[in-house]
Amino acid sequence: MSDRFNILIVDDEQKICEILSEILDGEGYKTYTAYNGADALDSIRKYDIDLMLLDIKLPDMDGITVLKKIKKLSSFVSVVMISAFGTVALAVEALKSGADDFIEKPLETNRILTTIKNVLEKVELRKESNLLKSEIIEKYRILGDSLQIRKVLELIDKIALSTGLVLIRGESGVGKELVARNLHFKSGRAAKPFIKVNCAALPGELIENELFGHEKGAFTGAYTRKSGQFELANNGTLFLDEVGDMSLQAQSKVLRAIEDNEIQRLGGTKPIKVDVRIITATNKNLQHLISEGHFREDLFHRINVLSINVPPLRQRKDDITLMADYFLKNACIDNNQPLKTLSKKAIQFLKHQDWPGNVRELKHLMEKAAILIEDAIIDIDDIEAIIGKEERGLTGVDRIEIDDAKKKFEKKYILSILNKTGWHITKAAKMLGIDRSTLFRKMKKLCIRK
Ligand SMILES: Nc1ncnc2c1ncn2[C@@H]1O[C@H](COP(=O)(O)OP(=O)(O)OP(=O)(O)O)[C@@H](O)[C@H]1O
Ligand SMILES: [Mg+2]
């Protein structure tokens, strides 16, 4: 693994630089040398240095100053200080200023090599987690350059760093969850958990159990203690999706948790301190729910400190071209298909639709197109065939043809998803956006068998 790492040796004693270079080259590292602070900083700018061995005493500036400057230039360089006898106190100061480790002179080969190896292992991990982070950012990137979406992005940047509760509103499929995830990873809590609870999926008391957990013996069947999502989200973000569907009893407990920053497990007696940022989302009109007595007004005011309204896709049709291209390209790559593009007319066609299912609907359509259409350029009729535009005054023959095509497409599509998930029905149903029983019915109707 060592040949992938670049090491910069900084020492005013030329002899030491030469010896270290020889040892490290022999281990397969690529080495550079500098005899003073200015040259060291220069090398950091010029080369892609992973690790630096830095003498604490240099002719032009002391090692700690160099270290501080380097940390400003790049947070990716690891630094191991070299301290002479009597400079250990300085070395400790260096650790506080961001050095990874230090070794004392006289230098001993084994000690140098183990220290370097340990520090580089950390570098490797850091590189991986940075990669992971950039993958997450890419995965949840909010696409669009319409005025409306730019306003949403600005708002996210403005409020991500605050601690205020955020209510995200918008129709189904507009990207509310995406907004919540962006708020999280742009906040100071990014390294801590992001936990999503779908309040609509959990009826009555189940939601309380999910949110607050329970003590052993709290109810029949509670054989062990279980932490709730509030506890698991500690120091991070708790995303309460479909908050409008929460029972009134759960609402009052959530309100208390927000006001006191503490929760109690079901059947518990001790309050537990929690520090979570709560983000909520709903596609319902909470004011209506309040007037009907289904949502607590005091909770509404608590969660609605900051609010983001994500407009439906039909109100930002300028985003459609960019999104459709992106979704289509990604779907082709994900499904090992040759890259396809949309004809100008096809894009115009997409822009004329109303998209009741919003971005999710557009994304699914592009996934279908990537898998089902064989031409490199996708045209209106291809898209019409997969949408299966029913009510368009088609003749009986057209109708049958389209139905046939739809069935074929659907079969091929379902098969591809089944194969992709290794015939895992639950996963496949989820990817298709239908429930398991519907998938079984479709498989039967379309004669899909393994
Ligand atoms: N601006 C966008 N850029 C890229 N992808 C988007 C955008 N908006 C939504 N999506 C994608 O559309 C799908 C639906 O988005 P999301 O789940 O965030 O919507 P939602 O508003 O939470 O929907 P629901 O109310 O049904 O839960 C996701 O796959 C998401 O990645
Ligand atoms: Mg959602």
C-alpha cells in the first residue's frame, strides 16, 4: 500500500533528510525533501503530500508555525513532528495544533516506520470517509435551476446552521425528504445520525414506541429494553415525515420532548436528556387538520419556527429538462444500459405534462425509459407508450396495441427490477413503488416466474 503515499521530509540537517529518504524510499513511499519552512509550504502547494515529517526547529520559522500554516492550506496533510531532546513540551503543543504524532531524535528506523504506518492508516480512513461524504452529497443533490428551486436552496443554506425546528411542506414527490437530508448534512450535525420516522406508517401507540422506546416489561411482549428514535438521533437530526398523520397522544408527547429536551421511554420513570434537531414534513394542510381537531395548534407553532415550501413540479417546469436528462443518464448507468438521450420534442412533451406525482414521477418515468426503450434517442411516441396515455381518443386498434406494448414493457420492467434485487419481493415492490400483494398480482397476471 505504501507506494501510493507521498511523504515530505522537512529538516534543516541535510544528512537526516537523506537518511530518512533512503529508508522511506526503500519501503516504497515516494519522498520529497525541504530544508526550511518556506520550501516546505511550497512543496505542499506543488505536490499531493499525504504525510509530512516536520522538524520542530527550522532556520526560518519554527515547526509549529509551519504546522499551523499547513493546516490552513490543506486539512488533508498529516503531520508527524520530529523533536530533539528537550523539545517534548513543544511537541505536545504541536499535537494540540493538529499534528498527528511526534517522534524524538535520535531517530530510530522501526519507530519511524510504525509511526508513519499508523498515521497513514488514519489517512486512508479519512480519504474513505471523505469519499463517502461526497457520495452522499451526490446522492441527495437537489437538481434544478428554476427561480423557485434556487430560493429553496438559498433557504436551506441560510437555515441549515441554525438550531430552529423546520417544517417542510409540499405535495407528494416534490423532494421534501431531499430537503431534510440537505439541511442535515449542511449543518454542524452532519457527522451525527439522521433518523427518519414515517409517522403515517405507524398507527396509534406504535409510533410512541418507535419514537420514545420502552423499558423491559412496559407492555406484554416487551422482553427487553429498547431505545427510541429520539435517543438514537441524539446530537443529530430527527426527521418526522408525514407529521400530520401522528396520533394526538403522540403529538402531545412530542411537544413535551421538544419543550423539555427530554423524553421518557414507555413504562420508564426517569427522564432522558436528548439533543436533537427536529425537522418535520407534511403534504397535508396542517391548518385544516387543526380546525378539524386532528392536529395540536401548540405543536404546530413549535415545529413551524422555520418553514420551507417546496413547490410542485408543474410550477417550475424550467427544471424539467435538466432533471429528465440527469435521471435518464443515471438510470442508464445504474442499469448497465447504453447512454440514451431525449429528443427536443420529447423534452417539450415532458414540459407539457402536469406531473401530479412531481419529481418522483418524472424520475420513475426516466428509469422506465432507460430500461425499456432500445433506441438511443428517445422520442415522444416512446414516452407515450410507457406512460400509456389512455384517455386520448385512441381507436380500438391503437388501444389494443398500446395495451399490449404496456404489458410487454411492464413485464420487462418488473423482471429487470426482480433480477436487480435477486428476486427479493419486498425490495422489488419498494423499488417499483407498489406493495407486495400488488406485485404478486402483477406477476401472476403477466406470467412472471423465476
Ligand atoms: N430537486 C430534485 N433533484 C433531484 N432529485 C429529486 C429532486 N426532488 C425530488 N427528487 C427525487 O424524487 C424522489 C422523491 O423525492 P422525496 O422522497 O424527497 O419527495 P417527498 O416530497 O418526500 O415525497 P413524499 O411526500 O411522497 O414523501 C426521490 O427519489 C428524490 O431523490
Ligand atoms: Mg417523503
